[in-house]
Amino acid sequence: MATKIAVFASGRGSNFQAIQEAIERGELDAKVELVVTDKPSSYVVTRADNFGIPVHAFTAKSYESKEAYEAEIVSLLRDKQVEWIVLAGYMRLVGKTLLSAFSNRIVNIHPSLLPSFPGKDAIGQAMDHGVKVTGVTVHLVDEGMDTGPILSQAAIEVVDGNREETENRIHAMEHVLYTKTLKQLFEK
Ligand code: GAR
């Protein structure tokens, strides 16, 4: 049976697209039941529409608290019997409400070799630091910022002074590593 997942994203959604394409190629036995975004105008919404996948777009500011918007999400995910939450560029800390409803069932991808360079603009942080090798990490999510047990990592050589090319390498690696790691996780 296909594993039911929800993909959370705040931006362009290239990881979401890579996951959905892997599903359609039959490489990943999963079904994206819902895309959740905290940025209603982000490009991931267009991508989800193109695939005919339902979207829950919310604006955090219009809720009283993190607990309130997360409780609504939990209820939507329960209705759809979602088993795993897949964070793909979701730039918001996951709170207690989601963490306790999906304990050890939330996975994240981050564009660095964690624990180096957590948080925003990990690629910029790595290049500013002058590292020669950076990479990609997939991990289970806990209450911290890009922390939690590491599931997989891959290294990428930094292209000196060339952010665009470094970024392209990282994103290409993300799209492969995320699908591969999710496959292993769902087959357990
Ligand atoms: C990806 O590089 C992902 O690793 C990163 O956001 C980007 C989203 O790209 N996530 C984080 O930095 C999490 N702290 P996408 O919207 O094209 O998938």
C-alpha cells in the first residue's frame, strides 16, 4: 500500500516536484495527499495544482498561535490518514502540536552537512565560511532548528566563488537523496 504523505513547503517546491515525479515513475510507493504551505503565493502551489494535488495554504499571522494553525493542520492530516510529514523547504519551526501528533514521523531535508550551517541560507553560510565541501542532509525532525537523528547525507564540492553552480549541484543531489531516503524509510 502506498504510504500517505503530506509535503510541507514555503518556496519554489523543486523537492516536492522531484518526489511527485519519483512517485509517478513508480520509484517511490507513496501518495502525496496534501501540500501544506505557509506562503500562499509560493510557486509550490502552482506545482501542486499542475499535479492536481490539494493544497492547504495558510498565513501564520492570521492565527492566534502556532498551536492554533498546527491543530488545524493535524486535523486535515488525520482526515486524509497521512502517515508521514515530509518537509521540503518549509521555513518554519515545527511546534509541539505537530511533533506530538506525528512523533518520529516528520522528515526534513537541509542543504548542508548538518550539524554545520543550520537555519536560513545554509548554502550562503557555507560559502561565506569558505568550506570546500558541503552537502545535503535528510533527518528526522525534533523541536530544534534542523536538528534530529540523521538518516542520510551526501557531500558536494563547493565551486569556488560560484554560488549558482554550487547551488545547482546541491539541489540536484537533494532531489536524488530525498527520494532514495524516503523509499528506505517507507519500506521499513
Ligand atoms: C532546499 O534546498 C531545502 O533543503 C531547503 O530549502 C530549499 C527548498 O527548495 N530547506 C532548508 O533550508 C530547511 N532549513 P525547494 O522549495 O525548491 O524544494
